[in-house]
Amino acid sequence: MAISIAETLVGTLVIFVLLQTFVGRTYAVEQTSMQPTLEAEQRLIVDRLTPRFDPYKPGDIVVFDAPATVALDAPAIKRVIAYQIAQEMKRRKLTKSEMATRMNTSRAALERLLDPSNASVTLSTLERAASALGKTLKIELA
């Protein structure tokens, strides 16, 4: 009897660790910087499988460990606003200065566009960035 209980506990622990590591994990929102999308004290279940098969899209919310230079103990949660633009710049090996010139804007303005903590990006700016890359901006309500 004690052996079957121990086997059940070990099996449960192994399944829990595998799920937490590869499938999904829970987080608590500790700050108000994501309001009104996320409120402080809300709990999130973060999918770890989808990003392996489907790239991030603007508007997605990602959870990541803050860089060592930032004094945060908890994971940071931020919006991905212009992820596809940054990826296309990288693919084409465009520097930020070259992209800013193509957009007819300053490098500082481009930095604000690519900054995941900046939630005040206009559609006009996104449209100019897409056009500078020979793309069109497509917006859908799903």
C-alpha cells in the first residue's frame, strides 16, 4: 500500500514538472503596468508550446525573465507591439538607422516603435514602418 502511494506521488510529481517545463505555467500579475488588459493579482496560464510552432504577433502578451541589469525578482510581462517589424528588419539585415531613414523619421521614433513597453504606437507609424519594408498593414477583428 505504501509503495503504491509513493509511486503515485512520484508519478504525479514527474508529470507536474514536465507540464510546468514544456507545456504551460502559471504566473501572478504583480504590477499595474498592463492595465486594463491585465489587472494586478490576476493569474495567468502561459502556453509554452505555441511559440515553438507559431511566431509571436503584435498584441501578443509574453512572459520573460527580466535582464540581469533590471532589479526584478519576478518574470516581466509585456506586450509585443512591433515584433514582426523587428523580425523583418533582422531578416533583411536593416539597421535601425537605415529603417528610420526609410520611414522618414528619427531613430528615436523608431526606438519607441520597437520598444515593447511603449503602448502608444499609432496606426500611422505602423503603416509607415510596414511600407518602408514593402509590406502592407493588415488589421483584423477576430
